[in-house]
Amino acid sequence: MSESRTSALKYAQDHRERFLEEFKDFVSIASISTDPKNKPEIGKAAEWIADKMHGLGLTNVKVFPTQGHPVVFGEFLTTAPNSNTVLVYGHYDVQPPEPLELWQSGPFTPEQRGENMYARGAADMKGQVLASLNALEAVIRTGKLPVNLKFLIEGEEEIGSPNLEKFIIEHQDLLACDVALNPDTGMLAPDLPTITYALRGLAYFELCVYGPKQDLHSGQYGGVILNPAQALCELIAGMHDAHGRVTLPGFYARVRPLDAEERAELARLPTDESFYLEQTGSPALWGETGYSPTEQVGARPTLEVNGLYSGFTGEGAKTVLPAWAMVKISTRLVPDQDPDEVYIQLSNYLKTNAPKTIRYELTQIVGSRASISDRTSRGVRALEDAMESVWGERPLFRREGGSVPVVNSFKNILGVESVNTGFSLPDDNLHAPNEKQHLPTWYRGIDTFIHFYLNLGG
Amino acid sequence: MSESRTSALKYAQDHRERFLEEFKDFVSIASISTDPKNKPEIGKAAEWIADKMHGLGLTNVKVFPTQGHPVVFGEFLTTAPNSNTVLVYGHYDVQPPEPLELWQSGPFTPEQRGENMYARGAADMKGQVLASLNALEAVIRTGKLPVNLKFLIEGEEEIGSPNLEKFIIEHQDLLACDVALNPDTGMLAPDLPTITYALRGLAYFELCVYGPKQDLHSGQYGGVILNPAQALCELIAGMHDAHGRVTLPGFYARVRPLDAEERAELARLPTDESFYLEQTGSPALWGETGYSPTEQVGARPTLEVNGLYSGFTGEGAKTVLPAWAMVKISTRLVPDQDPDEVYIQLSNYLKTNAPKTIRYELTQIVGSRASISDRTSRGVRALEDAMESVWGERPLFRREGGSVPVVNSFKNILGVESVNTGFSLPDDNLHAPNEKQHLPTWYRGIDTFIHFYLNLGG
């Protein structure tokens, strides 16, 4: 190991106490983005990060106002020639802490118990933001940073980042980079460092089926009218075949097949049948024939019913034949599916299958593509090697079933892939009471980023 | 026509002005049964009827208190030997009048416009109650009543008669009769007098399907869990076949087939395809293959979805994989189906078809059998002849798709069939603003009851 690398790691080790104090200071700020009455705390958290950046000697530090909560930017430019530029993404806002009575210590009164630091935002993701800045500090206080680092820390992630895309579009030059680092995904266990190289896309729809002009008496009219709720159920039932496959015509046409190498890589993940049974409490698993649970969630597209409504849903009995029925349906997409094409596929399915005895209306609500990073790209390799240096073994490569919109924004607007990782654990109670950060993992996270920055230097 | 019959009819004709004044007086009372603040008006309406009975010389007149609104009883016993006893059913309560702004005149300020009297309760069913009492008056003021007449007029029909069955059970001797007359059904057009000889029964269920122990993120888990809403839709979709028949095993086993004579009788009804299209505004009709719309609604059993609920039903998108899904399902039954057997049939269907990847819970909420009267019984013949005397042609025989619980109570507790009729019309706006009674039809109704009472005398 090079001398500068060793010095940086030693610096990080020597300053753990202060890092921890700053961690506690940062998570004491109740920067809840949903609640307008926490606006001052949001401002305080943004300023806290900007001050931290100033203290580290970052340049171009600015708290950008938006229509909502501010975006904090800062950068540390290297003098090394031909250097890479990394854009680190993070957010300083947190989820609301309710229900408060379930917290063992106050959500904004950080308390260390055993190896964990308990506080709202500890893992999601103030701890991750600090790890990336602490790693920078360790490198620049002991040697020379061989890459350009830019930090974009937003304040609206927990409310869907309504102003972020606009900000990225308006500041493309400022944010220009070669690769993005997004430490908001996390790892599967303390001994299983994880790189999330793919995220599913989303196409979300609302479908309304209309029958009679108004609710009817189910006795006086039942028998001559196709019940819109029944028609809707029949349409939904037809959207999967007996093998758990989605029947929309052309749905799988663009789906990138999994090769043997990637399947072998995914098979290393511990997300097997027993994992999902325990996590969900379902009586049994279900899914597309021919794929493992890990593949079913991460690497295959799905269609879900998110909501259903029709007629009378109160206590007891009301003999209504409903005038209409509604379903919220979403498809999770994998490369290279296109949400707008899925809209057309669903439209075509309905055209073919909807009976003439009803009318229907289909609306697309959300559409985002899946994202996937080249597992052999420079950024991914740099992180893979960094993790191997810290843990002594290769990280797991995960495909995440959910969607992280900022990854798409970076891809679409800035043209860069994101390397997604993080040092939160499945039992860290993200979005729940008693959120915590596992500190030994956090320290390894700081070390990982030190290696990552240095690896990207060459 | 016998002299006494002619005199009675003439008496009715001569007293129309007074009958109408009393009609207006009765419908001026806002006897809305749902609203506790109308309790005094309910009491006033009950007393109004009791006073009317006293005035006509009925005996045993009593306003019986119940847990809810009172039941009014009175009887007029004949001295004729071997005479029949008819129990006339009615209700003095009315639906709420809202929305008030849609009424052309006040709901409790009766106004005659053209041939119609507008007021809440005019057709449903204060007018019908008065017709039966006016007919009695005409007969007894001009001659001798050849039957025993008993009147049971309740005050809770519009809220589901919660205390009526208990009252009937406790007063079986008082209510003992040979046939019941229920003038709460109505006729299809002013020139189409109608006898409703059959009503469908009802078996109402709630089915809940459970999957994961809590709502899940549809991205993180979509693909390995059978979505409970999807599972429910598939179960519902399987409940009908391509011919519109219900697939529950054994569902049709006890269904009494229609013979050619009854089908010919039903074919006389004007409830054809264009009738149902106009009434419902549906794009097209639907139903069990091989039956006319009239038969589908009146003489065949059906299964309807009355309500559906699962997951997220608000505005926009929430990517939830719901923990559960619920449906309200009801079956309309015909003779000789048994609601408890239908519960077993539905249970068996679920046992066979529900996948092991979900759990479910089925609850029966309501169960009542269909009712059917012998179209050749003395009571039905007496009414048929009465209508033919008044209109000059045979009445239509209708099977009604809805259920009238009191008909079952009379059958089960008193052991008597009901002859169901009435002089309201489809456009009389029952339960809606601008309810009205068509007065020429109402006068014919009084005449019909005069004939009916006299016909039953022999």
C-alpha cells in the first residue's frame, strides 16, 4: 500500500472521536423535509454542511435556494493532470420521526448504544454524507487528492426531490463529471459490502372502468349489466399468465437477458427464499418461473396492483352495483424497457381484452427507465477494489428492485453512470423508529471512500 | 257487477276530493326515519294513521312502541262466515328529501301539478297505504266487508326494518292471516298494472385476501410476492364463465327452471334490452346466455361485486404492494337456493382456487331466501281479477330482482305468501327529488283494492 494511502487511513482512524462528535452534531438537527414548520431546521442543516465544506477548504461552496429546500454544492479540485471528476450525491433531509413513543432515545438526541449510533438520519443518509466528506478530509490532510470531487447535497429526497431535476438541468456545467457516487443504497450485512449496479424503472398507471351512468341497485339491475368491478378484476387477472409472466404484448421484447456470468454473480447474494419469507411474512413466495428470488426482484420486470377501489367499502352490506372501478397499476422495468412503450402495451392489452360492455380510461402517472452501470467501468472497479481492500473480499453486486430517480437524472442530463453503495444495513430502521448507524461499518465506509478516491487517481 | 261493488266504486269516485285532501295532509308530515331529529314527526305520522283507523271504525287499533319507531296496527273484522283474513303491509316513514335544491316544490309541501301530486312519500308509500284504507272505507260505507282486514304499518322500512321481525314474532296471533298484501312494489307504466309474484333472495359476503404481514415497497419486493390485490382479482375473475354463468360449484343445483308458460308470461313485460340500456346508460347489456333481460334480472341468480378495496387509492402514485385486499360480493338468489349453501359453495370455490401464496377470510354478512308466490293462489287471482276489472286487461306478472325482507318474514313467521303490487310508476322519483304520485293511477289503485277485498269474499 502506498505511503499516502496508509497515512490517510491512519488519519481517519486517529480522528474517529471528532468524526463521531460531528456526526452527533449533524443528526441533532431535525431537518424533516415534509413538515413546513421544520423549515428553520432544514436551513440549519444546509448551512451545517456548507460550513463543513468551507472548513475542509472546498471551493465554490454555495447554498442554492430552490422552489423548495436548498441544494448545497461544493467542490475540491485537484491539480493532478488528466484527473477524473466524481460527483458525490447526498441529501441532508430526513424522514419524520413519528411514532415518537417507539423511540428508545429521542430521534434528534443521538445516543450511542453498543456499536450503534441511534438518531433519525444516522443511516439515511447524514452518516453517508459525512463519510464521504471525512474521507476527503483524511486524504487532503495527509497528501494530495488525485481526483476532482464535487458534492451535491439536496434537502428534498424524502419528499421525492421535486426541485432537483430542474436544478441539475440549470447547473449542468457546475455538475459536469465523469462518474457519480450515490451512497444512498446500503449493504446487505456488516460483512457483505455491496455495490448496487442496477435499479429498476417504473411505469405507473391509473385505469378506470366505467359501466352504468350511476351506481345501480344490485337487485334491480344485477344480471343484465357487466359489473365494472368484475370487468376490472377480469382485466387485471389476465395481466399475468400461469408462469407469473406479464402478458402485455411486447412487454419482454426489450428486456436484456441475464448471462451466465451475471447470474452467477447474483447467486452470491443472500437474498434467497428464506430471506424474502422472513422479511415479508408471506405464506409462500411466488414469481416468474425460471428465475431466483434475487433475479425476480432485481433483474426481471414485474406488474403490481398498488391500489383498488370500487363501490361500497364500509362496514356491513350495501347492495350497490358500482358505476365505476379503479386500479393503480405499476410496472417495474429493467433495461432496456421504455415506460412510454409499456403505456402503449397496456393500451393494446386493453384494446384487445376490454369487453364492449364497459368503457375505460387509462392514465400514465409516472414513467422512468431502469438504470444499469457497467460492472467493469472505472468507477465500479475503483469502488470494488476499495471494498476488497477494506473487507478483504470482493463486494456483492446487487440489482435493486426499487427506483432511485436521481440516478436517472444524472444519466439523462449529465450523461454519467452512478456507482451506488452505502454503509447502512437492513436492520438500521430506515424510515422507522430507532434508526441507527452501525459504527464499525461506518468507519469502514470512510476507509472505503479513501480508497475509492485514491483508486480513481490511477 | 254486483250492486254493492258498484256502490263502493261510486263512493270512492264521489270522495276523491276528500281523499286527496287527506293524502296532502299525510304527506305533509316529515316522517324521515333515518334522522333522530325527526322523531316527533315519526310519532305524528303514526298517530295520524291510528286516528284514521279509529275514524274508519277499525278495532284493536294500537301504536306499538318498538326499540325504534312505532308499528301501527288496526283491524276490521267481518261477520261473514268462513271468511279470509288479509294482512295489509305498509310503512309510514319516508326517505330523506336531500338534495333540497333539486325539488321544484317543498318535499313536505305537497303540490299538485298536472296529474301528479308531488311530495316525499307520495308514492313510497303513504299514497299506497291510504289507497288500501280508502278502499276499505268505500266498501264498509256502502255495504259489507266480506273479508277480515288487518293493517300493519311500520315506521322503519327506509332504514331496513330493524325491529319489524321481532315485532312479527311477538305478535303472531294478532297478525295471523291467510294472505298478505304488500303494495310497496309498483307497476311498470300507467296502462300496465303489475303483480310482483317473486323476489330474489340475497347472500352477501366479505372476502379478505392477506399476503405479506405489512404493506411492502413494490420495488423492493415486487416479483417474489403474490400481490393480494392481484390474487383477489384472479379469484373474482374466476367466478363467472364465458357465458355469464356463476362458477361456484353447485350454484345452480337448486335453481327452479322456468317453464314455457312462465317464460311466455314474463315475455309480456316491457323490460327489454332498450329499457335496461336507457335506465342504466351502460354501453351495452351483458348477462347469462340463453335468457332475456327480464329473466336475467328476475328469474336467474347472479353474483355481483359490490365493493373493492386495496392499498393506495388517493391521487397520484404510491408504490405500495398491499398487505391485503377486500371485496364485498353478493349473490341474488332465486327459488330454491339457500343462502347458507351459497356460503358453502363460495367457501369450496375458494378452497379449490385460492393459491397457497395467500391467506383469506370469508364472512357472510346477510342471507335471505328468494320468495315466490303461486300465481294461481286465491290472493293472486283476486288481485289479477281486480286489476282486469279496473284496466280492462290482465295485469303483468313480474319477478323482481331485488329483495323485500318483510315478504320473507311473513313467509317464515306467519307462513303466508304475499301478493305484491302497488300504484307507483318507474318515473315517480322514489328516493329522489320531486317524488310524486300519478293521481289517475292512484284512483285506479283504490278501485283495485275495492275489487280485491270483494273478490276475496267469494
